[in-house]
Amino acid sequence: MAGVSAPPRAAVGVVIGVLAAAWAATGACAGPAARAPSGSATVQPATWTNSLGMVFQRIPPGRFTMGGTEAPEALARAFPALEPRRFHELADENPAHTVRIQRAFYLGRHEVTVGQFRRFLEASGYQPESEADGTGGYGYNPAYDPATTQRGDAFEGRDPRYSWCNPGFAQSDDHPVVNVTWNDAQALARWLSRTEGHHYRLPTEAEWEYACRAGTRTRYPHGDDPRGLLKTANTFDQEAAAFWPRWQQHALPGSDGHAFTAPVGSHAPNAFGLHDMLGNAWEWVSDWHGDTYYAHSPSSDPQGPADGSVRVRRGGSWHTWAFYARCGYRNWNTPQTRYTLVGMRLVREISPAR
Ligand SMILES: [Ca+2]
Ligand SMILES: [Ca+2]
């Protein structure tokens, strides 16, 4: 299966640099101290805020239909600019199947932000994988020409100049952190669990899709029309197409207000009160990826295949075409992958005794 290295599974294009968002790496690497926690886990409030300032929404248990793609003909009508082969490359989304989420859980209202990740690093001493292994991350550079590289990736890297605090474009503390690995997410969850006494982890793939759909069965929580993303998510729109004119035909016909990452919560939440489940930053989930997993996965609280080589990420990003920002779309990378488009959000478990 392709897509095991840093580039996205979805096609990447050629950067034609215009209007550089040049930015110094040191700008986002220092910041204010952590805030005190608020709220209490003992009463299971609808929202809860942790020691890093992450706000969590209580997600109720429930049942939903996971996966399942539409007929290629229907997809072709909705996405006329795409080559027909893309509608046949979705086998891992099938079959549609009923999944039960048996316990309530807290899920981050937002993606983990740059500021929250910095406070974690400062408090824990953890060194992100892109820095620890010395190879860096990926970033946007208007002077970079993918045609001159062997891989032809849309972004420059790996390069030590790029990391969680420098994706090559400006980010303030309330933007989603990117260039973080699945292993970095594990480290953050372990540290929070240890310091707060709650159990943190990445959501399972099933929990993520359940939370994204929030009771809906359409391509997106707002419905089936890709243009609705302009009001509900930060994806590949006309703002982004100005920087990647080669992909103009795949850009949504309007502006969501953001060419690169947006401050988390810039768009309306879904019915569970969650922002940016689609778009802004891809989100790591805990599961290994399995092409045929849906055909035999357990119906209650599936945890993913027992082993594998790549971890699933979900939801698309600020650089993702609408077709790949559907609730059911699956993508994956190795746990060591760090990339300009990939971030995370966390689960905090709710103790069944409370
Ligand atoms: Ca956008
Ligand atoms: Ca997201």
C-alpha cells in the first residue's frame, strides 16, 4: 500500500510560489506558562478544561453507521473535476457497518494547538521526534520547486528548519500544531495522564468517525454539498488555490477565510460541539490501518487491527480537497511521520465509576 512515508496518500501537487508567508522559526517557539485546570471530572460536566487549557466535550455513547462509500457515479456527479479512478480507490471505506460506542468519553473540542503543545514541551522536557532524530519536518517555502525533487512532494522537507513550531507559514498559539508524529501524540497523552491522573489517549478510528458524524450520515456533518465546507471547515479553497494555482480546479468555489491553518474554532461546531473535525489539520487516531478491517471488525468499540505498519489519520486539512475531507475518508502514515498537514486531538476517558 502506498502512502507509508511522509507525503499524503492523496495526490500532492507542485508548489508555484507566490505571496510568501515567510516566517521565522523562533517566533512561535516561546510563549506563556500553562493555565490552571478548571472544571471537575467527578460530575461529568458537558465540557471540561485540562491543565494545558484544552477544552473537552462530553461525547455520549451511541450507535452509528461507519464507513461505506457511494456509487462512483454519484461521486463523479459531485466531484466532476476528479479522475474516475479516484472513486474506485476507496475500498478500505467499505463495507458500511454498525458500530456501538459503549461509553461516554471526553474529546477535545479543538485540535491540539501550538500553544498547548509548547506548554507540554516546557513542562515535560519531551523532545518532539522531528527534533530528536535531527531530520526535522516539512514546510511551505514559496521558492521550493517540487519538480526538482525525486518525490515531487508539495512541501519542502524533511528539513531541520521545519518542526512543530515552524511549518513554513505563520501560526499563532491558537492554531493547530502540525509536524507532530503519532509517537509525539502518545508522549503528550502519557504525560497528561501521569500529571493529571486522568487517562488520556488518541481516539480510536471509530470514536473519531462517530464524533465527526455527530448523528449524521452524509458526506459531511452539514450535508452532501462540498460547498458547505466553506462555512464549516478550513479546506482547499480559493485562498489556498492562490498559492497552488495548479490545483485551482479542485479548490472550492469560494473562501473559507484561510489559505493555511486557521485558529482552532474559526468555524461552527458540529452537533457534538466539536470544531474542525474536518479540515484545518489531519488528526492522528490510535488504530493501525487495515485495508479490509471493516469486513470483520467487532461491532462494539473496535480498536483497529492488532498490528500494522501505518497509523490512521482522519478528517483532511487546510490543504485537502473536499473529496478527501469527507467524514468516512481514511488515510495513514507511519507513526514517525511528521508533516505540514498533520496534527491531533485527544480523548480523556471518563471513569465508569463516576
Ligand atoms: Ca482554506
Ligand atoms: Ca481537523
